[in-house]
Amino acid sequence: MRYYRSHVMVCTSPQCVDKGARTLMKRLQEELAAQGLADEVAVLETPHIGDCANGPEIMVYPDRVHYAGLTLEDLPSLVEEYFKKGRVVTRLLSQFRPPVDKELGPPKPKEVRVVLRNCGKIDPENIEDYIAEDGYQALAKVLTEMTPEQVIEEILASGLRGRGGAGFPTGRKWQFCRAAAGSPKYVVCNADEGDPGAFMNRRVLEGDPHSVIEGMIIAAYAIGASYGYIYCRAEYPIAVRTLREAIRQAREYGFLGQNILGTDFSFDLEVRMGAGAFVCGEETALMASIEGKRGHPRTRPPFPAVSGLWGKPTNINNVESYAVVPQIILKGSAWYASMGTATSKGTKTFALAGDVNNTGLIEVPFGITMREIIYDVGGGIKGGKGFKAVQTGGPMGGCLPAAYLDVPVDYESLTSAGSIMGSGGMVVMDEETCMVDIARFFMEFIQDESCGKCIPCRVGTRHLLEILERICAGLGKPDDIEELEHLSSLIRRSSLCGLGQGAPNPVVTTLRHFRSEYEAHIYDKRCPAKVCRALIRYEIDPAFCTGCTLCARNCPVNAISGERRQPHTINQELCTRCGICKQVCKFDAVTVS
Amino acid sequence: MPVVKSIEELKRLREEALTKRQLQATGGRAQITVYMGTCGIAAGARDTMKAILDTIEAENVRDVIVKQTGCIGLCEQEPLVEVQLADTPPVRYGHVSAERAARIVKEHVIGGKIVDELVVPE
Ligand SMILES: Cc1cc2nc3c(=O)[nH]c(=O)nc-3n(C[C@H](O)[C@H](O)[C@H](O)COP(=O)(O)O)c2cc1C
């Protein structure tokens, strides 16, 4: 092979081609030849370099010099100055600076990156980068060596379960859809990711969009679908843009469209944007939204596999479920099933949040304990404080106490503890968290997002919230706990969709694991964690107060008075329990009780 | 970009993509810099460059980066070539004709032995 000292990549994105990239490429080759450099400098195409805002652009290796806004007139001097004499032509340098990825650092202890393997490593807008990482090899294998049934067998054998929440076996879902009568069939990717604080799916869509696309094409082949939709929330503009560009490139390379890879299988795909209603993540509401209707859920059965989009058989999976499919096909189901527990195979991404030192996105194998996640991956509780609870499964999930720290994390163990796996939200709470207040917080979100179609969810969650607000305000009544339990069971049993059915979870799990806190609020009018404002009072300890006046000067309602160098006092009538005095006091003289 | 029509084409595309990847990964075992100022070119640096590239190709070495740079004020020593092996200080050679260039590539870049008599005295 010819040795070239330098390689020039010319961006041939549609934007750059529009601005003359192809002519430029040809003229650059001619100019290099004219100046005797044709066998020293090679010119290649690439689908992506910078942002194409100032095309045509070129990138020169090994120097990594990035020129943009080139015109044909620039070429003779560029070749002479730069390629011949080695002097960088600064006036033609690109101003583009690639965004730095601060979101996903190197793997933390005990992390195993399968879903996230390419994130931060490849250029998501350059399909060749994905291909270099074995991209679309699984698709080629499936289309040429495997029948649809064999593909489904492989996914079944891998033990992959849906990552959107319920954990239904993905292979079984595909089987149902393949068996269902009706045509055309559809595949849908659920990229709504509505759980507050969750961003696992966004990271994959932005960092490795082709793995999701490839997974969807393979699913389409397995079930016999010809068209697909990725339903992505509009709050993810970068994910939407990245996906659209990835789809365009996949089409250009022939991985989407007619006769994929020269076979008689055809499939295409588009992105639909959701307007950010939480309920639109529920599969039947999501499909209604794609059809252009109001995003309301409907009763199941019929399940989407039988009657989905426009009444046709439809397979719907989460982003992460699709994203691992190519790797399962390439590395084999046995490889995938070797990670995890008896019932939960593989790895799961989590958005670790709350009172831990290392918050952020993590990926761990199932079977890891909560303690390992919090203390090894998460680096322990912030400020060396004690652990109180961990909330999993998003707003419809539950809070688990310290007793569950050593239970291996999988679908079954979380469910038996009263919580759910959900899509991967994980909020760690330290000892200064009030569990009644947390239940109130999640209920506020849920009742706000209830779509209102069915009464148990619409009215029931409102009522739950009112009771919780009352308890936090110090106005709890003796039978409130029973009322909460009764209502919860009613809402769970009679709601139309998963939102209502899961809505009572934060209340039920906190009642189950932290009942004494409810009792303290209701009977003793006391908030043990000292969070609920109506139940606490701030006081100044005269033994420690030096009369420095700092608290008095910072109090927003002027509730603190006292002579300089004399102990101060707080007027409880005026105090709003904002806690600023405690924060500013340098002598730890402010106490809460 | 050509539409990928078969597995073979996909394989080829992957090889190409991998090659482009390697190009992007900076750093090589050795870096050769040819001084390409007007003085260098006048003294024959273009031929030196050609000889370096030809030798690299003939010897089939792949982990070498060849760069060029401008005049550094040692015009009487041109053509100048600098060789730096990983983790060692750079060595500067003077009056590098095409033949000398081939020798430097073989003995120093590939063989790892500095060609003492061609080194520019400090
Ligand atoms: C209120 C509600 C919100 C949901 N939000 C999401 C979501 O944001 N993303 C998701 O993948 N699944 C979500 N689901 C689950 C979907 O209904 C469905 O089970 C999932 O997309 C199936 O994919 P999987 O089998 O790959 O998990 C939600 C369910 C409910 C009830």
C-alpha cells in the first residue's frame, strides 16, 4: 500500500456538498498533482468533520489542522504554503471547536459499559466511525445468515428484558408481533424519557444513535415490519438532530430504504417529536400521539403487538432495549446472558442522583448490590452523612431503606421490595431527608401529569396529594394513614394505565418502610428529619451565640433581634423557617427542633 | 458515498473506516520532520522528502509520521531533517541528500541507531 505522509478528509455532508465540496475536492487533487504532491498527500471523503456551518471544510491528518470556508481561489496558495512548505494558513483555519463531553467520564469502579460502549468514543455524526466499531455488522449477519425466527430465538436466549420499565422479555414481545396477523407492521422506539432527572436514553441517542437505528432495523426484520418511528421528546433537540442526521447517513449508505444490503428486505424510519407530556411515554398514549391524536392511553388488551399504530401490529421498545440488540447478535446470547442474575441478564444504565459524591450516568451489571452502586460507583454519601433511602424507578417507583442495601439489584428484587426497576432513575437520599416530604414531592409530579382520562388517577392522585400536604403542614389527622392506604389500593386497582396504577407507589413504599415518620408527623406533630417547615422551629442557643448580628442582618423577614454582643432571639411569629440563620451562623448557635 | 450493496462492501467499508480511524489517532513510534523553508526547498528538500517517503514505503513501515516545517535559520545546513523516536530527544541531521535520507530512515528510524556523522553539531 502506498505510504502517504498526509491525509486530507473532505467533508461531504449535504451542506458542504451544497457549498461546493465535491468541486473543491477535485480541484484540490489537481492542485496537489500540479505541485508534485499527489503521491505524498491523499484526499479522502468523510461524512462529518465540524458543524458544516462554514463549509466546505477539510481536516488534515496527522497534523489535525482543520480548514473551513475554502474557496477554489484559496487552493493554489494553500497547497503551496501548507502542503508544500508546512506553514499553517491561519486565515483559513476553522473556528469550530468540538464540544467537550463532560457528561460521561471514564468508567467508575464496577461499571461495565455495554450500552454506553461507544458514547464519547465515536463521532455520532459520522457513520464511518460507527462502522469502524463493527457497526451494521450485526445487521449484515442477520440479513444474510439468519431467519427472522432465529433472530428472535437469539434475543430470547439472551434474556434481554425491556428497559423502559416493566421488564417484559424483548424476544417474547417480538414473537407476539411476528405471529400477529396484519400488515404493514411497525416498530417504534420509545425515546420519551419522561422521568425527572433521567437522561440515560438521551445520552445513547446523542452519543451512539446508530446502535439504536441498527437495533430497530434488526427488530423490523425479525417481526416483518416495513416502517418505524422513533418517538423522542422535543426537550431533546440535540438528540433529535443527531438522530435525523444518523438516519440520513444510514439511508445514504443503504442501511435504510429499499433492498437493504442488496437483500429483498426494505425498511425505513423517521423521528417524531413528543411535546413533553409524561403520559406520552406510556405506549398506547405514545402511539396515539404518533397518529396525531391527543396523547391519551387506552386499555390493554389489545396489546400493541396485536393492534398498535393505526390498528396494525406494532413492536414498541425502549431506546436501551434496541441499542444492545446489535451486540447480542454479534457476540452471541451466551455472552449477554453471562452477565446479571438468574432472571435479569446483562447490564443497566442508571442516572445516579441525589446525595452521592459521584452523580451522573452509570452502567452496571444486574446483580450488583445497592451498596456497591452507592458506595463504590457513586463514591458514597455526600459530606460523609448517613444513608437513609434510595428511590428507584422514577416517579412511579419506590423508596427502599438501608435493609435493602445488600440485596442484588434486579427486576424481581426491586419489585418484591415494593419498588420497580423502571427506566433507571436512582435518587440517593441521606439521613436529612423527610420521607413524607419525598412522597409529597413525587405525588405532586404525578397528579400534575395525570392525563385526566380516568377518574381514579385524576381525582385519586389529587386527593393523595392533599392528604400528604396536610400531614407535612402539621395538620395530619389520626386516620390519615388508613385513608392513604385505602386510596392507594383503589387507585392502583382501578386506573386505566400504568401511570395511575403506579401512582401510589411512592406513598405505599414510604408507608411500608418509614411508617414511623408518618406517625411522628401526624401524632407528635414532629418532623424527625427536620424538613417540614410547619413542624420545626429555629432557636438560638444563648450559650453559643456571640451576638455577632450576622443572622439578624441576613434574616429576610427581620425575625431576629438582640443587642450587639448579646445573645439574639428569634420571633417565632415572624419566622418562616427558611434556615438562612443556621446557614450563616459561624458558631453553630442556631438549633432546629 | 456508494450505497453498500453487500456484506463484502460493508467489510471493505469497515476496513477503510478503520484506516481513517488510525490516521486520526495521532502519535506514531517515530516522527520525521523535513524543513521546507524556501532555503530548504532550494537546497533540494523536496527530493529529500520524496526519498523519505519512498524508503518508508519500500521498507513497509507504518508507525511513522512525516511532517514538514519552515526555516529555522540554519540555512547553510539545508536540507535539514529531524528524527524523533518516541520518548527520546530529537536528532537533527544536515545536508540530507536523497541518499542520506534513505540511510537515516533505515538506520535511525527503523534500526534505532543514530547516524552520528550526519548529525548537525549543536
Ligand atoms: C406513565 C408511563 C410513562 C412511561 N414512560 C416511558 C418512557 O419514557 N420510556 C420508555 O421507554 N417507556 C416508558 N413507559 C413504558 C412503556 O409503556 C412501554 O412499556 C415501554 O416503552 C416498552 O418498551 P420495553 O419493553 O423496551 O421496556 C412508560 C409507562 C408509563 C405507564
